Amino acid sequence: MNQILVTEKLYVTPELKRKKKIYKVSFFLSIFAMIVLSCAYIYAEYDRYRQESVSQDLLSKLIAETMKKDTTIAPTENALIISMTQEQIVEENVSSNEALQAEEKNTISTGKFSDEHGTEYNAIGYINIPKIECKYPIIDRPSQELMDKLLKVSVCKFWGSDPNEVGNLCIVGHNYKNSKFFSKVPSMVVGDTVEITDLSGKTLKYEAYDIYTVDPSDTRCTSQLTQGRKEITLITCTNDTKQRVIVKCKEVV
């Protein structure tokens, strides 16, 4: 028995001790790495939630602005017109039209809003995709330096015409593989509808007619050759981020 114990003790060599030490260090480093990665993931999700709340706050303000109605100009009474001369009638009509145009201009949202930290955003309208419950303000095309920052807050105009104008409005948004921003756009199918509301409060419906993927360097989808039609193009990443999902939509007339 003593001989067996001595023999077993001889097997604990310096090399074996070194390997055990490396194993322990590797184990603790793995635990530490897992903690760091978990913290990073939790912070990323928190940051996305915070940015989502900023986006929805901007959307609420934008909807409230675009829903303003003109209630300050009263219609001209017929009795008053009867008592006027022809020149007075023309003058009154011109004045009324100017007042109406000025008031209408004042009721159109500027799209400029600030968050609680004073950061300014310039929205040009908002998008609503009922099927995937995607509703966000569209932030005007920023400089390339600001694009990454603003894409964390909402979807952005990437290229093209303004909302509901002739041309191809290209809108880009992140695919976070959850329910936020354009994460569900890859699940859209031909025939799905997209609603675009501009700063005057006018809403137009568009229908998806083509859906495909391209390499990130392929920008042919941003072409403005629409033959006089109003179109929109939705752009986001595939789930593996290697390609871009393109959803082409045209106005429903």
C-alpha cells in the first residue's frame, strides 16, 4: 500500500502542476469573459430600448403636429359680400386667400424636434407598416458622420425624393433581429402595404411589388427613374448582416 501511494505521488510532476495552473487560469478567464459579454449584451439591449423610447416620443410629437387643423379663419358671410363693391370683393378674397395660405403654412409641421438631452432631429414624415407593426418617424438624410448615430434612434431617409413626392424615397433602418425598427421587414411579402405620412398630414398607401437581396455595394435600388410614379424603397440587413434586403413599393392608385 505504501509503495502504491509513493508511486502515485511521483506522477504529480512539475509539468502536470503547470497544466493544472493553466487550466485554472483559463477557467477563470472564461468566466470573466462570459460576465463581460453578458454585461455588454444587457447594455446593448438597454441602449436599444432607450433609443426606441426616444423614437416613439418623436413619433408622438410628429403625429400631433401633422394633425393640427385650421380653426382660426371663419368663412365669409354672404350678407357681407352683398354689401361690397366688386373691388372690395376681389380685395377681400385676396386677403382671405393670403390669410388661409399663411395659416395653412403655420399648421404644417417643421419636423424639427429635440429630445431631453437637447439633441435635434429633423423628421420629414413617418412610416407605418401595419402587417409588421412598424411605425417610426423618418429622419431626414443626415451627413455620413451622423448616419450611424441617427439610425440607432429611428429609420432614416437614405436617398431620393421627399415623402409622397414623385420619385423613389429610399428609407434605411436597422435589423436588430427583434421587433424594433426594420427587424421584421425581411418577413414582408409582395402585396403588403406601407403607409407614408408627410409633414402636411397627408397619408398615401404603397404596395410592395418586388422583394430581393443584394450585396451592400449594390445601390441600383436607389434609382430615381420611376416614370413619374411615387415609389418607396425599404432597405435593411439580412439576419446574417452579409447582404441587404430590398423591398420595392409603388403608390396605390
